[in-house]
Amino acid sequence: MSNRYAENIIICIDTSRSMFRSDYSPSRLVCCISALKKLVKERFRIDPSSSFAIIRFSNNAEKLLNFTNIEEDIFKILDSLSIKGTSAIGEALALSIKLIIEELRKIAAKVHKILLISDGNYTKTAVDPLKMARIAQGLSIKIDTFRLSSGGKLNILKRLSDVSSGKYYYNNDEITLIDSAVGFANSNIKSSGKIVNSVQNPAFLRKIAANLLRVQDLTKDQEQRVKQIKGLADYKKCSICFSDKDIVTKGSFYLTGRYCPNCQTPYHIHCLSQWAESSGNAKLRSSGTCRCPHCYYLLKIPTEVSQAQRLKILTEMQSSTVPGPKSIEVVSALKIKASFLGDEALYNSCPVCNMIFEENQEIVKCGKYKCGMLYHFDCFSKLHNSICKNCGSKLEIR
């Protein structure tokens, strides 16, 4: 097993009316089921770490089995397949990619493949199969195809495999179909020590990353799970800074707190972003994503957080210390629209009037390192000698 890649394989099988034809005796579908059983049995013999899922498609696409390595369950689903309707290949590939994305969010180091089995006669629908193949290529998912019979003039199955760098298997009888099944079963030979289809494109990484959950997004079951894991006292405390109060915005957890959608571990969005910056993974940083520190689920960092961090660096570069009559530190302050700061402004309140900030309001931000206190522009003019109420520095708008 050490010389093979562990694979998650989606068997995506055509169950449309054309699969009833008897040029493969007794029918195309029956021969495909026999070949797939041979494929699964042979793969588990040489590499039991692989897993299979099953999607069938006719008028629509339907997931029949999630990833499993239990041979009996796979065979039971294959034996239950029946023929009806047309052939929606586009929908089948879309559902397959959706299922794989859920797996890609996990840290499990497996290669993901789609094995598409059809005669190549497909129904044109709103979902373009070639578009799905290009998405699969961007996610480093190979689409291997088994083609039955000569099919139509447009060899859609070969095009799908070519676009996604998969392998195309042409079959013209039951014997070659079995040969293809055995060949596919033995195809996961390692050529290097690296996972061959990890997502490389930062844009695709961000697209597949999961959104963090807000406090109000939790279902009752998820809320109860958080309470069980963390204890009631820690229900709304960040698992990185161990506090309810956000160290950046000074706001409560209800405003800037989020939960991992996979394990429900709580984080402040700014704490999670800072943890991601220190993780050393340049590919994740450039994509605006990170792995959950608890379960390693792929998470999307809100764009407002990265914008606020860039602005913080800018204001700190502008700050300077000037000796005053009482050696009060003079710090530059930035006048800006609240909407530009995103969460940093919208999840905070002015320390002068204790009112929240509206998106179209002008605000003043303290440039002091580790302060960053925000004021309404009108409230800032009421400060005594322009002294920041949080850090005591004299603020000068520049």
C-alpha cells in the first residue's frame, strides 16, 4: 500500500434510457455494474485505504452513497440502479464536484477523482459539462471516463478527460470494459511522495473555503454542542485569546466572534486572522484562508479583516513620537469613512458618545500601536487636547 495514493473516487454512472441497449449483453447498464464490482473488489484488494461514493444521473443527478470503503454497501447500491430518463452529465459533474469540495475542506490527505461512465449521449442542460471540467481542473480533480460504444460525433467524454487531465477509456464490448475496470483499479501508483492533486490556485482555495458561523447562525444542536465542548462559561469566548472581548476592536464576542462550521470551535475573526498570518503557509495566506486550529477544516477569513490589517500597518507607519511639554506621545490619526474599515468600525462604538458607527460616517482612528481607538469625527473634536481616551496619546490628524 505504501507505493499507492489513497483515493476518494466518485463513481458517476449514467442510468438514462440509452444504457438499456443490448449491444453489451444483456444491457449496457448491467455490464457496467459487473465491471464496477470488479473494479471495487480489485482496488480494495491492492489498496483498502481508497473510498468510493456513487452518483447516478438520468433526468437529474442524485447522490446514492457517500464516501465509504465498505464493499457490501457499494455493491448494494450498484445492484439497486435502474434505467429511466435522459442523461444530465452536467448536473452529475456539478454534484460530484460539490461532494469533493466538502472533502477538500478537510485535512485528509487523499487524491480525489471522478470516474464518469456513460455512452456519451447527453442532454444539454443549464449546467455545461465542459464548464464543470474546467472547474475540476482548477481544483486539481481528474475526470476519468469510461465510454461505451461509438456514441455520437461529439466525443464529450474524451474532452472532459482532456480538460481535467484525466484518462479516457474507450470500450466497445464487455471484455474491454472489464479490462478498463482492472486498469483503473491499478492506476493509483505513486510517482512521487507528494499528493498529486492538491489545490494550487489561491482563487480556487478561497472559493471552496467555508464561511465562519456567527453566533446567531448556530442551530440549537450546534449551540448545545459548543456548550458541551467548552462549558457554558466558555460558550462565547475565543479559543485563541480565551476572552470574550476582541483584542483589536474591543467589541464583544457577539459582534466579532465566529464558529468553525465543522467543529463549532469559537474564535474572534481578528485572532483567527493573526493566527493564520503566523502559520507560515504562504499559499493559504495569499488565498485569504486558513485551517481551523482545532479540526484543520479549511476556513475563509472575512475580507474586512485583511483590509483592516492593511490599514493598521499604514497608520503605524505614519505614527511618530514628538516630545511635548509633558512628554506626551504625539501620534498621527487617520480620518476615514467607517465603511472602509469594515468590521473594525461596524462592530465597535465611539468611547465619547458610546454610539455605534454608521457606514457613511467619517471617523478618526488612533494610530498608536495596539490601540487603534475609533471616534466619530464630531466626537473627536470634543476630546480634551485631542488626547486619546484609551492610550493617552495626543492625536494629530494628518
